Amino acid sequence: MRTFIRGARVAALTSPSIRFRSLEERVGLAAFTLLFLFALLQPLLAHEFKAGEIMIDHPWARATPAGAKVAGGFMVLKNMGPEPDRLVSVSSDFAGKAEIHEMAVDDKGVMTMRPLADGVDIPAGGEVELKPGSFHVMFMQITRPAVEGEKLKATLTFEKAGTVDVEFDVQAMGSGMGGHDHSGHGSNGG
Ligand SMILES: [Cu+2]
């Protein structure tokens, strides 16, 4: 502690701009600045979770309008291991049920989506991105809107890596690319 304070005094003497600030003030200011920056950058910061060899990178869901019955969930799944794995199911208190969907353009050029009963493959040493217009988690039978800024707790189950609790950051409705519109799901809940 002694050395630290002596060091701080030297710094104070050699740096005119901070001469009149106490150590406490400066530490407080630094902490405040960091907190402020963190709050500012938070929506952009990736967050990640891990299950065995699988890294789950930045799960996020799109905010939904009032009355919506479904919400899309997205993330990047990275497989650090030598064996292929697979995301087989998702569950969340937020949704009556959740499915893993694939969105693709069929041979008539129409965008369609279908549930993947076996889930989605994550190749050994590779990754798969769940993103708007492609693979996604479909939260169905939701009873309230997903509000921008909140975190939705969910549980992912992998064939080999097992289950892991994650949080989906809810981001603005316009997030992501493309116009993946789930309104067609709403009437029949799936
Ligand atoms: Cu879908």
C-alpha cells in the first residue's frame, strides 16, 4: 500500500493536470468513466456462454411488436472440439415452446421456413451462425412482447455438450439483415 501511495504522489507531482485531485477522486473518476463507457458500448459488446466444446457467441433476439406470438433468436455456435455436435433444442419461460428453424429460398424463389426436427449441425472445429434469413430459434406462443434492452433467459441443449443456460439480448426490431418477417407464424402459433 505504501509504495502505491508514494507512486501516486510522484505521479501527482509530475502531472500538473491532476495535481489537485486526491487519489480517491481519481480512482472514482476512472471507475465512473469505465462504467459510462461500458454502458455506452453494452449493446455492441458480445457476450458469450460455453457448454463443453461449444462456444455460444452473443445470443440475441429481436424485439417484438405488441401482440406478436413469435420472436426470432440468433447466435453464433462455435465448436472448439474434434467431434461434430448439434443444437437439438431450446427452451425458455418466455415462450410456450421454442423450435429451431431454417429459412431458405425454395426453387420458386419464395422464402419459406421449416422446423429442423433434428436441430442444427455444428461441424467439428467449425461454426454455424443463426441469423435473420437463415437458421434461427423461433420462440413461439409468447405471452408478452420482447422489449429492447431486456435479456431473455433460455436453455440450449446440445447432443454432446449437454445443456447450458444463456441469455438472449433483446435488440431493436430493425436489427439484423434482410426482411425476415415472422408475421405469417402468428395466426397458427407455428
Ligand atoms: Cu421461424
